Amino acid sequence: MRVTEKGQVTIPKNIRDRLNIEPGMEVDFVQRSDGVVELVRVPGGRESVLHRSLEDWFAKLEGTSDSGLNSDEIMTLTRGGDGDAD
């Protein structure tokens, strides 16, 4: 395994597969007391990034609807109704 000038390494595919490491996930190198360095997944790494992204997206959407429909009318339309909630 070669280290780039920026200190980057490519994790071999068989190791990524074994550890279920996917693009966007966070990993860390941990040095044990015996000098061995382990590659570990950071708990919640990718999931946290996805969760934060969704929260940011929903926050941007909050208060942006001006359809004039109430929630019952929106649910009727969502379920394939004609929009008449009464």
C-alpha cells in the first residue's frame, strides 16, 4: 500500500467489503499498545452524515409551501384522491 504526498492511502476492496466500508463513511487508524495499527469504522459516520443532510434539507423546506391546502387535503391528494377532503 502506497501513501500519497497528502498522506492518503487506498483501502483495498477486500478490506472495504469485509468491514462494510462504503463511500462517505468515516474510518480511523488506531495504534494499539503493541504498535499495531488498526483500521476502524467511526460509529455513525456515514449514517450521521446522511441524517444531517436530510435534516438540513427538511429545514430548508420548512414553511415553503403556499398551496393553501390543509394537511387532510394534502393527504387525500397524496393517496390519489380528487383533493376534496370533505
